[in-house]
Amino acid sequence: MKKIVAFILFSAVIAVYAQSFQISYRGEQVGESLDFIAESPDDDNELVLVLTNNSQEVDTIYLVKHVLAEVEGSYNTFCIGECSEPDVTASTEPLILLPGESSDGRSFHLLYNPSGMAGTTTVKYVFTSGSFKDSVTVNYIYDPTGIEEAVVRVNSLTAYPNPATTSVTVAYDLSGLSTGSDASLVITNLVGSKVAERPIAGTSGKVSMDVSGLDAGIYFYSIESGSRIISTKKLIVK
């Protein structure tokens, strides 16, 4: 009987810890693993995971990364404030989250650069604090053929000014995509919620959006066609 009670108490403690810390991506809670498609072949692809402290205590979070499989020539790293060198496997400085606070792209993000090499790099990230231990395994996937077929080649997608204060203009040039009335420019916040949207027409052009009502911070702007995200880049609002 005592063993049963102890097991129940242990399970309850684990459940409380799991609820007190959350990892999410684009507004959805992340499970044990996440597939991330790298669109840039020879530049840093940024993955912003949002860490949320749902407890009533301050979280002092340290990160350890375990590279389980790596594409030769590629590199990956993590950034807690400053970005670490690719060969660094553990953070020396913690990410500190106040009760109810979530991280953003400035305080924490991950980088992957395939260096033009196709394949999948798999990295397990372990987050620890005084009250919990959680992890997520990220599969960084770079497949030039898959990207071209599923995402569509983007000749250019540029926002200016960036950082923006009152308005932003996005110039786009897409090839291989027949845009219609369902194509739009979408701005989302760090948790994946849409904060602005404007329809676009044609495979190239410019569209302006008012951002004066947005809080200062990091956002993402995307071209979407139907349920498909064509391309996503970072936008800073001051």
C-alpha cells in the first residue's frame, strides 16, 4: 500500500513539473521531437522555441545538447543571449524566466547551417532547472529537392524598414507559384498567433502593412498560399 501511495505522489510531482515548464513552437506545444526544415542552404536557419515558466517560482534554466546524428560539413549551435560556438555542448550562463514569463528570439534560439549538404542532423536538447528536467529532439532537415517541390523557390522576400516602427513594406518575388486570391502576407508573433494579414496578387510585387499597433519585439512575416507557408523571415518592431 505504501508503495502505491509513493508511486501516486511521485506521478503527481512529475505532472506538476511538466505543467510548470512548456516548450512550444509557432503556438503549438512541442512533444518529444520536432522536424525543422532548413530553407537556406548556406546560411544560419533560426529555430525559435518558446520556453514558458508556468510556475510561481523563478526558473534558472541550463541547456545541454546531444548531437545524435550530424550531416558532415553542417553545424548547429544554441543562443542564450549570445550564441555559443558549435562545439560547445552545455550552456555556462542560464536562461532566467520569471513566473509566467516566456522566452523570445532574443533571449533564446537555435541555429542550424547545412553548409549546402543535404541530409538530417538530429540534436537532443535537455533543459534543466531546480524543479524540472525536460527535453526535445530536433531533426534539422535540408533537402533541396523537397524544399523546391513543397515550399516553392523564393527569388526574394525582403521587409523594409526592418526594424520597423509604424509600417513595413514587404517586396516579394516568387517563381513556380501561381498566386491567387488565397495568397497573403501574414505576420505572426513568437507563439505563432497571426497579428496581421494582407492579401497579395501575382508572383512579384510589394505590400505594405501597418505595425504601429504592435508591441515592440520579434515577429515573423510569411507568404502563405492556401494552407501552405511559402517562406518565413524575421521582423523586428521597435
